[in-house]
Amino acid sequence: MYTLGLQAIRTAGISRNYATLREIETRLKSIKNIEKITNTMKVVASTRMGKAQRAMASSRAFSEGDKDFFATAETASPESPDKTLIIAVSSDKGLCGSIHSQIAKATRAKLLETPDADVVTVGDKIKAQLLRTSSENLVLSFNGVGKEAPTFWEASLIADEISKLGEYSKVEILYNKFVSGVSFEPSVFPSFSPITIEESPKLSEFELEEDQQIPTSLSQISLTNSILNAMAEGYASEISARRNAMDNASKNAGDMISKYSILYNRTRQAVITNELVDIITGASSLD
């Protein structure tokens, strides 16, 4: 009776070891698959980084030209605006660290200063985050962005739709500014209404034609350039953040693979040892 009970305990122990081995093997296989995915995503992000930086550099040229123009004309937003518009620029994709949450945080901070401001979102991620806390401020949203480097055509379409909302005395564009390959920071672009441009103290220093549509055209083109630059900066920041996130994920997966491989080998060795003990014990009992 005692011998049978002891044998049953040993058999149960071996079964548990086999079950543990299968569990470890399954987990190890899953981690290896994840490592392959993260490595692939890292390679894809690295190949896209060059294109993203070129798009960012070209968009900066237009944006810097607008900044110089408005700085010379001493254009400034009114201190007490009647209507304020916040354009939060993000994208539709995730797996890129805190890219989207930083813009959402900056937008909420702006809304604390101007609770009645209207908000336009560019990208599904920022829209989803702001819907939880500031849904009453959202007036327009765009998606389908961030899949490729932004173009002037995309930015102009967005600017055209925004202009249909009416005239705002103050417009601010929130975006992620690309600082380096490992860092970015939430930043703000101002955009000026036709009336604000027309009232610029030193606008007369520029030889402009006597055309009432010029301030409107300047406002529209500068809004388009600002949106383009914000999207390009955000795209480069996102690609860089995703590359870094996937690199860290791949390293963590590699560490886990090493640990689980050691655990698997030790467990397998224990199973083999137990089986050898049972074989030797059985052989001894026959003698």
C-alpha cells in the first residue's frame, strides 16, 4: 500500500514537471515571436526615419519663413481673444511611448486656461484621449494621418476644413517638436487671423498690393504651413519614439528569453534526473 502511494506521488510529480516544461516552452515560444515582431518594427521605423527627417526639414523651411515674416511685421495674437481654437496634432498609430499622451496633457493644460476654447484634433489617438475629459470642446477631428510622411496637400485639406469653422481671434497648434533621436517636446505654433495680420504694426514695411484678400491669403497659407510643420515634426518624433520603444522591447524580450531558457533547461534536467532515479530504484528493487 505504502509502495503504491509513493509511486503515485512520484508519477504525479513527474506529470507536474512535464506540465511545467510545456508551460515554459509555450511561454518561451511566445516571447521569441514577440521579439521577432519588435525587431521587425524597429527595422521598419529605422528605414522610415530618413524620409521623416527630410519631410521635417523641408516643412521647417516654410514655417521659418512665416515666423520671420510675422516677427518683422510684429504680428501678435490679442491678449483677450474672443474666440480661441486649439489644434492638437498627433496620429492614428500607437506603440510609440508617450507621444500622444504628452499632447493630450498639453491640450488639457491649455483648456484650463481657456475652458471655452474649441479643439480640433488631427489623429485618432489624441481624439480618443480628449474625448474622455474634454468632449464638449471638440468641434472637428481628422484621421488617416501618420501612416506616411505628411504632404502639403494633406495639410492644405485640413486647413481648408478648419477655415470653414469661422474666424478665431487666437489659434494655437500643439505638436511634438523633434529635438533629437531620443527626445521630443510638446510645443506650440501660433497662427494668426486675417484681422490680426491686417492690424500688424509694421505690415507696411512689406510691399504688398492693395488687395483686401491678402491678409486672408496670408492667414490661410501660414496656417497650412504651420499644420504641415507640426505634422512633419510629430511624424519624425513618432517614428523615433517607436524605434526606441521597439528597441527597448526587443532587449527586454531577449532578457526574458535568456531567463526562461535557463529555467527550461534546469526544469528539463530535473525531470531527467527524476526519471533516472525511478529507473535505478526500479532496477534495484528487481535485484
